Amino acid sequence: MYNLQNNFNPQETEFLSGDEPIKIIPNFTLNQKLVFLNGEYGPFQPSIPIEVPLWLALTLRRQEKCQITIPVWLSVEFLQDILKEEKSRKKLSKLHPYFSEISAQLFEHAPNDINDFEKVRTLVEDIWNVRASKIREGIKDITNTTYCLSISDLTVMERELLKPYATSALKNIWLIFNSGKPIKRPNFPNQPETNTSNSTNTNTIEEETIIEKEQETTKRTLRKFTTEDMETEQN
């Protein structure tokens, strides 16, 4: 069995996005710098834009001490182009790594700073749904000969939502198609081939037991990819 690295949940990826830089326009004066563990920010002067981490921008916005300058990639024009591109090509378009996390926080805490807020939110949801559909199609390419799944230009949220199901599907399919056969895992670069000829008999009973338990899990996992929307997983 493989020891798979734990994935981040949506709350954790949202926390990580807090260090992303964003511009604000302060409406207060502070001549000294604010000193934090991850850096120093300031001084602040009214109407003079300054770049701060997202978590600080949201804190000041909630206190009505600034206006957040919304990133270009959350403008209606940019999102319309991305949606059109997503629908016209099989591969994923390249987005900001924290596209979902940052947009969700800005929608919640700074909707008045976003031009055409409702239209922007609708476009973001449409892009998410189109990308989720394309990712599910990519999962269907998993076969008994697949030992590595490569999907380029995933955002952090998409990667972390996909990882536990993809790795589980790969593991379970590998077990099913190797039922009753000597265990032979794929050789990765700089990794010597594992010799299992002497342990085949002792491993057979254990592997058969694992396979019986895993077959139903595999069916449920693959069914989840083809029937559920990734947005449901996020919630």
C-alpha cells in the first residue's frame, strides 16, 4: 500500500492564499510601518495605493479603512475571454493559482469594490463549472496501465480537491487488475526495481483481502467523478 501525502482542505488553501499581494487605497493616515512576522507594510496615506497581503487588505476593508483594488483577472472583460477560451479548447486555461480562494473572499468582504459584481460572480461560477467538467473528463482516461495522472494548469483548489480521489482511483484500479498476480509496482526514475518473487505466496492472501474491500470503494470513487460537481466537494 502507498503512503499518500495528506491534501489541504478548502479552508486551508484559503488560509494560504492570504499571503498573496493585493493593492489597496487607504482612507487613513499612518506614518509608521506595521510590522508583522511576514514583513513590514506602510506607511499609509489617504488615496495613495499600496500593496499589502490579502489578509491585511481584508482586515482593513472590514474596518472600512481602505478600498481594495480588484485584480485585472477579476474584471468582466478578462473573465469573458477566459470563459470563451475554456469552452473552445480541451486543455485548461492558466489562471491565478488561488483564483477560487481570492475571488470568494473578495465576493464576501468587498463586493462594493467590484465593478459589475453580479456579472463577475456569475462568470467565475461558469468558469469553475466548465473546468470541473473538463477535469472529470480527464479522470475517465484512467486505465489499468495508468500509474501517473497529469493535468496541467490546475489551480491550488482544483489540485487539492482532485488529489485524494485520483490517487485512490489509481491505487484501487492497480489492485484490481493485479489480482492474483505477483506484486510489481512501476519503476520510477532513480528507483531500483522491487524483487517480490520470494514473497508472492505470503502476499497473495493479504492482497486478495485488500482487493475485496477496495473494489466497492473504486466503483464509488469513479462514479463520484462522473456524477458529482466539484463545487459540491468544495462546500
